[in-house]
Amino acid sequence: MGTSLKNRIILLCVGLVLLTSMASLVSFWWSTSHFNERRVQQDIKVAQNVYQQYLKAKERLLVTAATVLTADFGFKQAVATRDADTISSVLFNHSQRIDADLMLLLDVRGKLISANQTDIVLPDDSRELMKDLLANGERSTFVVISGKLYQAIILPIKAPRTIAFSIVGFAIDEKVALELKELTGMEMSFIGHGSGLKASSITEHPAEQDLLGYIHGQRINRWFKEHPVFISAEVPLAALSNNPISVVLSADLSRHYHEFDQLVLTIIFLSCGTILIGFITSGILANNLTTPLQQLTVMAKQFAQGNYLASLTETRPSKEICELVDAFHEMGEDIQTREKQIRFQARHDNLTGFYNRSAALDLLSKHLSASQQFYLVAIDIKGLRHINDKLGPRVGDSCIQAVAERMKTATESLNGFNARLGGDEFLTVLAAKPDSTKQACVSQLLQSLTSSYTIQGLDITLRFSVGVVCYPAQAQTPDDLIRRALIAVDTAAQTGEEIYYYQDGEDEEHLERLQIIDELKQALVADDGQLFMTYQPKLNLINQQIDKVESLIRWKRTNGDWVSPELFIDLAEQSGLIVELTQWVVATVVKQVSNWLSEGLTMKAAINVSAQDIADDGFLPHLKQVLLDNNVPAQLITVELTERDMIENEAKGIAVLKALKALGVMISLDDYGVGQTSLGRLKMLPIDELKLDKVFILKLDESHQDQCIVHSTITLGHQLGFCVVAEGVENQPSLTLLQDMQCDYAQGYHLSRPLTATDFSDWLGRYHEVG
């Protein structure tokens, strides 16, 4: 089951809000992180400039103080005379004046003369220290003296030659680091790499731990990941080569992390709030959308049940919903219209507007009443197919419509109705009148129909076959009424009568014929011996040998009753079953010829075929395949067909016969003399044999006319190159006459009735013994 539209809308809205929030959060995270990183780097650069300016200011102060000190005449005199008290007093006072932490007076050999501190201890090689200081000129240098870091400067005292050197310096300690921290906002650390000296504003680090290791090792857990607390930059300072000094600027990121995390949490809370609001608003929106749709679904279901007056109960529908509801109502009206058309078309004929067969059955059920007598009249238009072929289907349709109009006019005053059963068949129900017979009612209807018609400017006279059944005397149910009316109209068409009144018992005969057709189908499928072939010998009058037989089908039903071949073959032709029946006959006969060949008997067999067989495209391929499967030469098979079959299917029949002759099959024209075959057509037919109809042979010995006809036909056949067969030989005198007339073959009960294959073999043996 699919997700509902309401849920889809909510998921879409919430998903969009969530996606937007996540994108905003990721974008904020990325941009803020990069911004903070750039800002920290910028702050480090600013801090670097600040501490450099700070140290330069200290350096200028040192230069000024040292210059003033070395230029003081009294101080020079005291240095020259080595007045210790004066020197000490000057150094002390001067250090107090500029707040210097270091004031030293060295002789030219680097030995300490005086200092402002009592615990000053110079390195053993103070001369080297003095040289390094002098190498920087009037620039300050960072030195470590007595375990303390100083920013110091050295200047010579001249009188006029250099008599001593003055070193002035400021201590670089935690106080300075804290002062720089206040100025820069960065943690400041001074580290002497050679001496291990350190001065830092980071007061919480353990004294025994390396300061740089401590700074780099500080980590903080946030968002399930460790991050560094400090970002540091180490810058070397101007110092003595044996003890390099660096300043480390460390930006504490804890505050940035805290602010950033607060912002992230704020965005998360805002996103959650937005999602919640989106969920609520999308739910309201989805509800506003889906509620009318659900009601439209209910409307659609009501429409499906035929309630096209259903309406929407939504109090404030949107414009689009209103348009959709209007479309639904328009659709309902269109459906109603189409349903009426479909219902009408389902019960009426499109061409005439009359009821169709199924509707006629329903109406008959409603009209049938024991107290009312009806005449059910079936009407068939004769020659309508000929009109369609010659004048076109439009004229034919116009004829049908004109007939329908007259039927409608003729039956308007009667309590009945009209129906078209299909094609050219109509059905009319006429109410019986007390003062009129059924013959009068039907004749009046037929008279109105047979008057001349003017169709598309043409005067056309139509003829009709009419079948009549009386209710309730001759049928009581609608099915029986219609079936018996159609039986009556078929009888009228076959007998050529205009009106035929149904006779009791004809329906049972019709049903019996239908039952025979059904049983014939089953017999063909089952092939259980009900159908079997018999073979009637043909005597070769030239050599007095039996070398041909005619194959004749017989049917004995399971109940023991025999069915006449003329009856079930005719029914097979009418029902379209003749093709299957002929295929069964061909297969059975060819197989029997094959069996005779295997027994050493070469016997030609004739098979009767119909017009439908000749017209069937599968007849020739089936015959070829059966001959091939049974290894039977085509010359042993003769195909017999009547003049009627040739006349009805002349063009296609000739083509098929030529193909059969090319295969090697013999062609025989059966029942010759009683049909309509002219001598011109006889010359065109690709036949090998003429078979004289038995009407000329049965009393040949008694009728001079028959003798003349038979003799002339035999002579004509021989002159045309045909073999002539006479069937219906019933006595020896007739057989003797045929011999005298030089007829080729004779066939009839005088020789033998049709025999089964087993009986034929026995008969043939006896015949040869007698011969």
C-alpha cells in the first residue's frame, strides 16, 4: 500500500526544513571554523606586532638611559677614580629613575666593577658576554644573567678613551609576560633554549614539565572529538648565540570553542523548533489538501455506484478544489449520457433502433401472459446480399432502415414491439385481434413491406420470407418462441413460400439435428469406431477385374441407431464441420489403401469431397501429408466432386483440381447428367473421369431414352479422353448393355453393396474364385 498524500506532504516539508537546517548548520560550521582560524592567525600577527613594539619601546628607553649614564661627567670621574660609593650610588639612583632591573659597570677586561644588585653573578667568561653585547651596537639583546632573562644594552664609558662599560637592562619575567598578555590577549612565553629559562603568562603549567610540551599537549573534548586548546606561534628573539631565546605566542581557543558550541546548539534548537513548526504547519496544510481529496474519493465511489448528485461537504474549499468538483459533476453528466447511450446500444440495433436479440428475450418475458395471445413473426429479406454486392452496402443499409420504418409504422397500433436479430432478419410481435385471423394480421404486415421502395433515387422491390409462431399455443417461453420462429422462416426460405406457419414437432426435429451435429463432433474427436468407412467395388468392364472402390462413410451412434449419410453429411456442410469430416475420411481411406498395399493388393480408392473442402486452404496440404505419411502413391487416390460443387466454386475449384492433377491424384466428376454442366465448361474442367448419375442406370434395360443418353455420354466422354463410370447397376441386363456400350467401369448393388474393409477382402477373394 502506498504512502498517503498527507504523509508525503508532511515528509516533504519536514525533509526540506531538515535539509535546509543541516545545510545551514554545516555551512555555519565550516565558515565559522575557517573564520575563527583566520581570526586567530590575525590575532597572533597583531600580538606579534604589539610585543615587538613593546620591546622596541623598552629598547629605546634602555638606549636613552645608557647614553645619559655614560655621558654623566661625575659618573665618568667616579669610574676613572674607582670611587665605589659614588659608582654604586649613581647606578642605584639611575636604575630607580628609569625602573631598570639591571645596572652593571664592567671594566675593559669584563670584570664587574659595580652593580645595582648584590647577587649578580656574571658568567666565567664575561669578556665573551661583553663582546657579544658590543657586537649588537646600540641595539638591545636578550641575555641570561644570574638565572634571569634580561633585555639589555651595553655602552662604553669614555674619558676620552674607553675606561669601562655600562650594561643596562630590563628583566623579562612573568610580570612582563602578563603585561603583554593584557596588551595582546595572547598567552606570552619567553623560553631560553640553552639555559632552560622560561617566563610565561601561563601560570598553571607544572614547573617540572616542558612549557612547549605542555602547550602542545593541552586538548579539549568537544563533539566526540579532541581539539587543541592552544594555537601557538614561536618567534626567535635577538639573543646570544650560546643561548637562543624565543617568544611563544599562544592563542587560547577555549573561549572560541565555547562561543562556537553555544552558537551550534542555538542553531540546533532553532532548527528543531523550525522542524516542529514545519511539521505542524505541513500537517495543517496536508489536512487542508487531503480532506477535500478524501471527500472527492467518496464522490468518485458514489459516482461509481451511479449517484451523480453527490456533492462536497468541505465548508471552505479552495478554488482548485471547486474547479475539480465542477469537473467531477461534468464528468458525472458525461458518464450519465454515455451510460444511457451504452444501455441503449446494449439493447438496440445501431442501424434501425430496434431491440436486439437479448433485449427481445427480456421483453418477451414481460409480454408473455396466459390471457393474451401473440403472433411472433420472423422476417427475412430475400436477396439482400445480392443488393449489397451489386449496389453497395450503403444501399443495403438504407433498405434495412426503410423496412424497419415500415415495420414500425405497421405495428404502432399493436401491443407489441420490433427487433432486429442480425443481418437481414427481423422479429415482430403482433397482438392477436379477436376479429382477425393470424393469416390476416401477417398478410397485412407483409403487404405493407412488399410495396416498392425508393432508396437513394432507385426503385427497389424487396421480397420477404416470413415465419410465424403462435403464443401460447405453439410455445410458452421466449427461447422457444424465437427458435421456432426462426425455424419457420428458414423453412419458408428453403421452400420458396412467402409465409410459413410453424408446425408442431419441427422444433424437436431441429433439436435432433443439432444433437446429431454435436454427436458428430464428439465422434470425430473420440474416433471410437462410431464412424467407419465402407468400400463399394467398381468393376473394370474391359478386363473384368476389381481394381477400384468408392469410399463411403457410415455412422452408427452409441445407442445403436444408424444415421443416414445424406443427413449427417448435409448437417456437416451446414455447420461447417465438413472440412474436419473430410480430413478424417482422407486419413482413414489412405491408411486403408496403405494396408492393402502391404498385403499385396493394389486398389484405387475414390473419396467424395464437397465445395467447402475445395475452398479450404488446408485440403491440399493435408492430402499431401497423409499420402507422404502412409507412403501411398497419389495415383491410387481419386477425388470425386459433384457438378454443383464445381459450379459454386468454379474459379477456385479449377485451380485446386489442377494442383491435385499435378500431384497425381485422379479427378472424377460425380452425378454427371443431372446438373447444369455445359459442354463448354466440361471442356475447361481438368478431370479424368465422368461418373454417370444412377438416375440413368437404374432402369437402363427398360428405358430406350436412358440407353440413348448413356450411350451418347459414354461416346462423348471417350472422345474427350475421359474414363466413364456408371453407378446404380442393379441387374445383369443393364450390366450387359454397359459392356456393349464400352463403358469403362460399373458400380452398383448388382455387384456388391458397400462393404467394410474386412468384408471387402472376403468378398474380393470369393469374386476371384468365381471368376
